[in-house]
Amino acid sequence: MAEEGKSSVGCGGDNNSSEEESSPVTKEGSTALKREDRLRKFRELHLKRNEARKQNHQEVVEEDKRQKLPSNWEARKSRLEWELKEEEKKQECAAKGVDYKRAKLLEISAEDADRWERKKKRKNPDNGFSDYAAAHLRQYQRLTRQIKPDLEEYERDKEKHGEDFYPTSDSLYHGTHVPSQQGIDRMVSDLEKQIEKREKYSRRRAYNDDADIDYINERNAKFNKKAERFYGKYTAEIKQNLERGTAV
């Protein structure tokens, strides 16, 4: 019995020692796993920090580019894109043999056309004739809007004249420029259009044989028409009484 008790005690001592030996190994393994997990998270944070730094640098560069651009760059960019699309549409219509203006009008709704017409009137209202300076300014603005510069001809003239293309006070370039035949034809065509339009405005009004003759000359007739236009509704009754002879 005593031997059995000793043997059992011996066996119990071996189990405790094995547990004591295995527990440090388990703790070291868990510590290593935690360390690996922390290192992995640290590497992920490091990569995220580098990515954020790279994106911030790109944003700073883009913002610097935007600040150096002109204030109306976005509007100019959208305008150039619209002109490019319009040119492509013109080429497509020319290839198909379709009238470009007609094809464009078919794509415009009535609401858009009405809105553009109102915007056009607000932008360039026709207030009539006020003075010659205002009339000349309106004509100058209309003519400058019609100018379409030829960049190819500009580059050819620039290569031809060299430094004289940008004259200074000491340059003798003034008066040596010879316009092209196309430019002369364009100027003549524009002048003919102006003359034709001016003749329509200055045409003599048709004479009405049935109208009452209440003037002594042409100047007096114009004065009577102006007076009738402004005061006719106030003097209609007096005029009728004078014609009937019933005026008091």
C-alpha cells in the first residue's frame, strides 16, 4: 500500500512539472503572435500614412496649378470643348450632306430657344439710337464679334517678318504690310453689307395720296406726325370740333 501511494505521488509530481514546462512555451507563443499582429497593423498604418502623404502632395500640386490659371479658365475650357463638339458636328453633317443649321435647330427644344432668346435680349438690348458715339460703339462690338482670326496666316507672317513682327518705336514696319486678297474681299463684302443695311434704314417713306394735307412742307409734315403721335389722343375731340365748326 505504501509503495502504491509513493508511486501515485510520483506520477502526480511528473504531471505538474510537465504543465510548468509547457506553460512558458504557450506564453511565449501568444506573445509572439501579439507582436506579429502589432507589427502588421503598424505596417498597414505606415502604408496608409505614405498613401495619404502622396495624395496630399498631389492635391497641393493641383491646387497650385488651379491658382496659377486665369480666373475664367473653367468657362474658357467649357467653351473650347463646346466649339470642338460643334466642329465635329459640322464635319459629320457635311459628310452626310445635311444642312448643319437645320440639324441643329431640330435638336433644340422650344423652352431652350425661348430661354436663349430672352438671354440674348438681356445681353445685347437694342435701345435704339441715342447718340453717334453709342452707335459707333455698337457697330465696333458687332464687327469685332464677327472676326475669326486665321492662326495659320498669323504664324506665316510671324516667320516672314521675324523681330519686326512686334514693332517698337524704332521699327519701320508700319505701312509695309500688304493685306491678302482674301482679306480685301472680306472687307469689301462687309462694306457692301453695311451700305445695303444703311440704305434700308434711310429709305424714303411711301407717300399716301388719301391722307389729309395739313402741312406746308416736308419738315412741317414730320413735325405734325410727331405731334399727332404724342398728343393726338388728347386733341382728337378739339380737332373734330374744329373740322365740324362746332367749336366754342
